[in-house]
Amino acid sequence: MNSHIFLGSFFAYIVLMIGFGWWVSRHSRGSGDDFLLGGRSVPLFLTVGTTVATMVGTGSSMGAVGFGYTNGWAGALYGIGGAVGVLLLALLFAPVRKLRFMTMSEELAYYVGANRLVRNLVALLIYIACIGWLGAHILGGGLYLAWMADIDPALAKVIVALGFGIYCVIGGYMAVVWTDTIQAIVLFVGFFLMAGLALVEVGGFSGLTANMDADATSLLGIDKIGALPALSLAAVIAVGVLATPSFRQRIYSGKSVGSVRRSFLVTGVLYLAFSIVPAIIGMATHVLNPGLDNSNFAFPFLATEVLPLGLGLLLLVAGLSATMSSASSDAIAGVSTLMRDLYVLFTGRAPSARHVVLYSRLALVVTIGLALTFALASDNVIDYITTMISTVLAGMFVCGLLGRFWPRYNWQGAVASLVTASATSLAITANAGWNDFWGNPSIPSVLLAIGGGVVASLLTRAPRTTPEQALAILDQERRRMEEAPEANLTASAASSKG
């Protein structure tokens, strides 16, 4: 009986989000810049809301709780790594807001003279990364909903994908930002409430470690998983934040550099405080039921089997809010890259402003469909996320870091960084011994990508294009997309009369 109540509550929540997305879309100017970046005027409180909601995503609600179920206090490493990542993002990259980039591909290409090869290569990697992140959120939300509503996992993944996909397609970026902010409030209240009730259920912190491996109760679970793997887990999440396109999009869409920086600092502090919550929930669930077949079900087990029905419903909404808020952000980021960069790659020109919204909506459908396909073939959230970050995002993180702070970095170095990072990750992942030693390939991927980028840059000619020239190239190409459709049509009419 409860399964029907859970499923009905989820559908009611989705209908509300879709209705809200439609309401937001009514206030849109209809330009590509408005649909994909909210007109670059997102205020501080909305930037905080959407960034918090994106941070507290599938990894926190499913992956980190499951990791805490198995490895104790190591479940806090996910949140610590994410907090470090968003704080570094505030300090190192918030100033790029003034350069008016639309995608991360533009930003990384700008650092190496607006090089088209780098931009195209990065755009392909970003689109793959967005599909990867999106697939992880669909995977986590689907597993969660399947447990809660007692339905087939494949069907649950389809329902989750349709749920956030519809309000993204209707309302665009501002619908995502507003729904994220609402979901951030819901999920923060829900998660902290759940952690508190879980502690009460197991008899406080003293009862939290009952029946757990003593090593898992050590500081950050280091005795359980090892110091280097623990560092690698925190590092891979930090790198993910620093190189994930959806977080860069928060910078590009913010109202000002100061607004972006303050919102990221607030988010980092909030997320650092949140980092202990998944570990508490996971450990408490282990005390109450140490025999779960899949640790990813720790969160929904506690919500459905231990807590009262009313609280379980609230936590259903909180958990699914976490996955859907992150998924919607990655979907929009992926489509921005598809429209701004990959469209140019295959057609030779940017789409006109009057076509951007329609094309973006069609691209959202395709992108979510691809991510759903990958999600249907996987069932482990943390493995999915860490492998994807190390293989796809580590090189982009290095490109951003060296490009922003080392003027000698050139397009050859950028290509070397991207290739070296991916090759290193694939090699370590394929070797069980190496993977066990490192925990995941993030640290060696980043270090070798830095080395490869520096060596390749020093062995080749320094960039000839100045930063001002590179920015002018990108601005001129982007201008076609940023105009409002009405302005575009007026200009065309005037031209024809002339």
C-alpha cells in the first residue's frame, strides 16, 4: 500500500515542478541566451540555491550514503571533496564571468588562442561528460524510486528521466534555476531531519558504530579504505566540481563576478557542513540492517522501512529532488555545448537566435534519451561517477588550470593534457592492481596531464593570438545566438529594405 502512496506523491511533486517550469517559461524573452543562461542575470540567492541543489545530487543521496553504509565515516569524503572543489572554483575561476563565455568549451579554447581544434575536442568531451553525469543521476534516482515505489528499476529510470526532462524542455535554464532552489530547501531540510532521526533510532553517536567494522569508524574511514584511496575519492569529487560544465554555467549565468564568488563561498560552507550527513545516514542504516544486498539502497531503506510514513514521503521528495536538480543542470549544460559548439563544428556557423530555443528543446530530448540508455546498463553510482570523472574531466580541469594561470600554455599542450589524462585513466582502470592502489585514477590522471601539457607547450611555439583577439573571435561568433528573436527579425527586415 505504501508503495502506491510513494509513487503517487512523486507524481504529484513532478506535476508541481512541471507547472512551475511552465510558469517560468512565460517570462522568458525567447532568445538563446535567455533559454540557456537565464539572460546572464541570475541573482545571488538563486545561484546559491541552484548550486547547492546541484552539489547535493545523486552522489550524496545515493552514492555517499551507500559508501557510508559500507565504509563508515569515509562517506563524508564525498562532501569534503565537493566543498573543496566549489571553494576553489570561487577563488580561481569566478572572475571569468566578466568574459561572457557561454560554454566551458569557449573558455578552454580562449586560453589557447580560441583554437578551433581544442574547442571541438573539449566540446565533444563535455557533451560526453554531461551525458555521463546525467546518466548517473537517472541511475541513482531510478534505483531510489524503484525501491520506494516497488516498481521495475528500468521503468523507474524512465519515469525519473521524463520527470525532470519535461520541465527542462518547457522552461529552459531559468526553470532549472528556480526549481533547483525550491528543491535545495526541500532536500536540505529532508536530509538533516533524516540524519537526526536516524541518530535517535540507533541511540545516538555511541550506537552509530554498533556492528560496524572498527576500521570503518576511524577518522574518515581511512583505516578501512586506505589513506591514498581516501585522498583519491575526495580529489576526484573536487576535480569533478572544478571541471563539470554545469558548475561553469553557474559562473557564466551569474549577475556579476562578486555575486558568483559569494554564492560559491556560501555553497562551499553549506556543503562542508552537509558532508557528515550521508555518512550518518549510511552508518545508521548499517546498524539497523547490516544485510542489504546493494548498499545504494541504504537511503531508501531507512526512509521506507524505519521512519514513519509521513517522514518517508518527505524524504522521498528530498532524495529525488537531489537527483533531479543535478540532472536538470547537467542536461542544460550539455545542450548549451551542443548548440554553441557542436552545432558550429558540424554546420560551420552558430544557429540563429530565432531557432535556438526550438533546437535546444529538441536537443534536450536527444541528450536525455542518450543518458537514459547508458543508465539502463549500469547499477553502481559511485563507480560510474568516479570512472567518468577520471576519464573525461581530469584533462579539462588541467586545461582550465594551466590555461588560466600559465600564459605559455598553447593548443598543443591542451591536446596533450586531454589525451594524457584519458589514457592514464583508462590504463589504471584496466589494471586491477593499480586501481586498488590508487582507489581511482584521478590523482595520476591530473598529475600526468599537467606534465604532458607543460612538456608539449614548451616543445612547441608559444601562442600568437592575444587574449583580446581570442575573446573577439568568440564574441563575434556567439553574437548571432544571443540576440532576441524580435531583434534578429527586425534587423533582417531592415536589411532587406535597404
